[in-house]
Amino acid sequence: MEGSKVMRNLREGLHKVSISRIKKEMNDVFYLSDDLVVTKLSPDNNTTSDYPASIDGFSAVIIIAGEATVSIDMQNYHVKPNTIVFFNPDSIIRTVKCSNNAQAYFLAFSRSFVNEIQIDLSTSLPVYMRFGQQPVMEVRQEDVDEIRQLFRMIMTMTRSDKSRYRHEIIRTLFTTAFYMITEIILREQPEEAKQGRCEVLFNEFMALLEQHSKRERNVSFYAKELNITPKYLSSVVKEVSGKTAARWIDESVILEAKALLKYSGMSIQEIAYHLNFSTQSFFGKYFKQHTGTSPSHFKRRG
């Protein structure tokens, strides 16, 4: 109870940092609209050095020089070169201390930007779990060198005059970085045999989701397939991944809907039927609720 009270007090005095605000307040920032920013961090260029902050989006920091102590949701982590730090949306972040020579790359991206990336759920799982459970990961120097090259390319393209396909190029580079980090995470993970019951259940849920999400959107269906209660399934999925089972289902449906709208050539009515919506209107309302735009507008935008 005392810990949760401290967390509430912290959140009340929290410095909320949006991607838009990062663009305005930090020096030498490279950005794509309000969806993606990349910059270098130093002791003089750090939004979390004087007060706790919460970033409105996912973010990651790659330490390339010096050392620092970072507090994430009131737990301190010592970070040094060749370390990647992952931050969930709404995590409480504070730089407790850092050396004068500390340098890092900082990447932040919105939820909507992630939803635009066509990455299947089973591939994205290790990264989502890392964001939710193990925010600090040590990597090899060659890993950092490869990721830095991608970050530099993203930074270059944000200021490129190739405006027609700039967004697509940056999304492709981001997807490449995502897969690269996923590969590193999988390399560092313990063997599957060492997984606990919750992780096994979660993986079984994700396998069912890939198989049935085009037709089934109720948590109760997946719970029945796993012979557990919907409440227990939701609790397990939230504990393992940081997201509810319902949210995973919605994200899977929206990912499939976006792919069909963009690439299939099917009409919106055909897509609604394909995804087991009772009417096109219901599908439209569902899609807009989760994306902020209508299926027709998304389809026209390409």
C-alpha cells in the first residue's frame, strides 16, 4: 500500500513528455511528424535529469559512452556502454546520476507509429515482453555498431528531400531495427524449457491468436481453448506482457485490417465480412475507435 501511495504522489508531480515536446525542447532532434524522434543524449541534453518524467510513447536508449544510474518505476538500474534501456509508455523515468562523459542515442515512437508497422504478433512478442519486464539489456559492441548505423540512416532520412517516399523509407529502417533488436533479445533469452507456467500460457494464447483472430475477438473464446477462466487469462497476459488479452486481440485484428485495406484490393464490405464483423458499419466504428481514422480514409491514404 505504501509503495502504491508513493507511486501516486510521484505521478501527481510528474513531468509529462510528449514526442511533440521533445521536438521543441531538445537540441538537434531528428523527427517524423509527432510519431518518431531520434536524438543524442548527454548530461546537458536530458529531459529526466532534474525531475521524474513520463514519455507518451515507447522509447529506448542505447548507451555509447560513460555511465549512469536510471530509475524506472522507482527501481534503480546501472547502465554503461553497450546497454539498451527500454521504456514503456507512462513509465516513471528519472536519471539519478550520470558521468560527465555520458552519451547515448535516444529513440521515441508513438503507439500509432507502431500500429503502422507490418510486423506479425509472434515476432513482436519478445520486444513487448522486454519493454514490460526487463527494461535493461546488455549487448555486444557489434550489435551497438549495427543499430547506430540504422539510427544514423533514420536521422538522415528525416531531413532528406526525398519527400514522396520518406515516410515509407523511415518505417522500413525502423522495422529493420525492430527485427535486429528482436534477434538480440532472442539470443539472450534462456531456453524455452526454463519458462514458467505464465510464459507458457502466454505463448499458447499468442499461437491461438494468430490462428483465430480473424474470426474471434472475445477473450472468453481463447480462455475456453486454454481451459482456464477469462479472468485468469487476462491476469496472466497482463503480467507477462504488460498488455491485456483484449488489447492483444484488438491489435491483432487492426493489424490484419490495415494489411487488407492497404494491400488486398478487397472492398471495405468484403474485409468486414472476412474479419467476421456483422456489418460494415460495425467494422468502421471498431476500426476508427482503435486507429482514430475510418477504414475508407486509411484505404485512400494507402
